[in-house]
Amino acid sequence: MYDDKKVGYTITQVALGIDELERRLQKGNGALDTEGLIPIYLGKDMIEPKRYIRWESVNEDLASLEPEIAQCPDTSRKLFLEALLRSLHAATDIFQGKESSFAYRLENLVGVPAKPADEAVIAELQDEIDQALVRSKIVRGTLGERISTWQNSKFIPVEKLEQEYNLLQEEAVRRTANTVFDVGDFRMKLFLRPGTYSAGKCNFLEGTMEINTDLGCTRAALKHLVTHENFPGHATQLLYTLDAYKRGAAPADILLCTLNGIPGVIQEGIGDQATEIIDWVEDDDDVIQIALRRLRIAVATTASWKLMELGENEESVVQYIKETGFALDPYVDGRINQAKHIYRGPFNASYYYGNQAVRAKRLATPKEEYSQFITYLYGRLHSLEGF
């Protein structure tokens, strides 16, 4: 008889064992540096990890899970577990130095289609930005020039970023408690870090949030960083999943929500849909920011495909990101550097496909069923095809 809690516990043991083996063998110099397969894990002392000394034992344990998962009666759950197995197989292949195509890693490691973003979506987003700029009375110049005009007129002075961040964080916490989960006194402290590749980055374990001041930051962009990284985004998902496991409401594998693999797609979808999840779109500045973010992740997905699968010239791909996604150099550098990374490269596409999936399900959910949608979204891990 199929036992989902047993399967979830075992696959979590295996994943933890892979993480430990990779860290021990690579000593921080492998495909994931010091990050490991599971960058943040809150289940310490709750799950006993598998202890491995060789990769062959990992493959044997993964193979032994296949017939058990085949008996899972829940279709979406079964699709997730099958996808997680494929992702762990792909990860161990990379850790062992085995070669694989970019398309293979997209499909198996990340769990997204091996193709570029939909050009129609890119065109629709450009049009949405154009219309919002018109409503904002910004009508002169090319679309790229008008976006720059909008951003330059909205940038928060660096010396006021921390104050605005704290105000936004408190409102995000309030809305998250009403809609998703009460995070209590947990907060993320702001640090300003010029010269980094990403617009913002959170360190949950240290309770810190970094913002790249080189890019400039509008209130709408700062709101996105607060919601994506903190509340109701990544930090909230970590707190929610730990609580769900402790309450017995979810199997052990929910503790793998940060695993560098299949779970990352919907995880990033939650982050990029976070402002809308807590119903915090206030004005056209938010509309522009959300559409611009969606546009850039779509463009980054196509750019990665062009560069890594089609072998197009890097200079032309950089130009494509700048001209189609209206992106600044630090952002472009970050996307290109990630695309070329043997492990992280295909995860550029996780933002695009995750956002599309979570957005579609959110919009299709009737108001009276929204709380059930939240429980479904946060209360289990998902693969894209099973979502």
C-alpha cells in the first residue's frame, strides 16, 4: 500500500545525503560552490540524512524510489515526485562532471520546456508597459527612453531607501498575515550593496536583505524586492513550509522548498507574483514595474536559449536583452553570467515559467476559494507539469 509520508521522508533523506556528499567531495569548489544542493534547510534534527561515500549508492537509492512513486494515486503529487527524481538524477550527473545539453538541463534539472519564451507574451508585456506610461503622461521618445524617464523620475534617494524599505516591509507583513501566514516578529534587515549582479538578494538565515544601489530603486521596485524575497515570497515560504511539516500537514519533502532543482520554478513564481498574491497593486507605477519584471525574465529566458542552446554570439545576446528587455548593464551581466553557469544557467527560465504558472492559477481562482488556493500553493511543493 502506498505511503506518501514514508516516500516523502525517504526522498528527503536522499536529497540531504546528496547535498552532504556534494559539499564534502567538492569542498566548495564544485558546480554550486558553497551553496550546495539545498542552500537553506530548516529541518535540522528532524530528518535523518542518508550517508553516502559514492555516487553509485545515490543512484541506487533514487532507482529504488521509482516503483514506490509509481503507486502514488494523486496525479499532481505523483508528477511532482517523478520530476523531483529526474531533477536529483540530473543534479548528481552534474556533480559527477557528466556532460549534458542545455535543453536536457532545462527539462530535467529545472523541469521547464526546452524552448525560448513566447514572443507573443513579450509583445503583450511591451504593450502593457506602453499603455501604463501613456496613462502616466510619459509619451515622448521610444519605449526604452520612456521607461528610463519613468524610472529616473521615481528613483528613491539612497539615503532614504532604508526608511522606505522598513515602511514597505511592515505593510507587507500585515498583508501577508491577513492572506498567507503570520510571520510574527521575523523581519529582514536591509543592507545596501553596490556592485552586485542581482537587484536584490535575501539571506534568510542571517535575516538580511541586500539591495544593489547601482541599479537605482523606485518605490515600486523596492516593493517588489520586499514581497519577492521576504513577505509573502521566499522568507514566508520557508516559515510556512516548516510550520506545515511540524503540524503534520505536509510530508517531509516540503522542507526541500529551496532545493536547486524542480521546486525552484513555482518558488520563483510565488516570488514574482507576491505583490499580487497579497493584493498590493496600488497604481500604474506598480503595473509598470510588474510588467517590466515579467518582460525581463521572459527576455532572459530567450537570451539563455539563444546563448547556450543555439550558440549565438554573446554580444548579440547582450544587445537583445538591452533592446528587448530595456535592461541596465548590471542586470544584463547577471543574466549572462548565470546563463553560462553549468548548473545555474537553466534556472533563468524558472522565473518566467513559474510566474506564468502561478499567475494563471491565481487569476483563475474565484474569490471565495482564495484561501484554498493559498494552502495549495504554499502547503506543498510542485512541479510545473503537476501544478
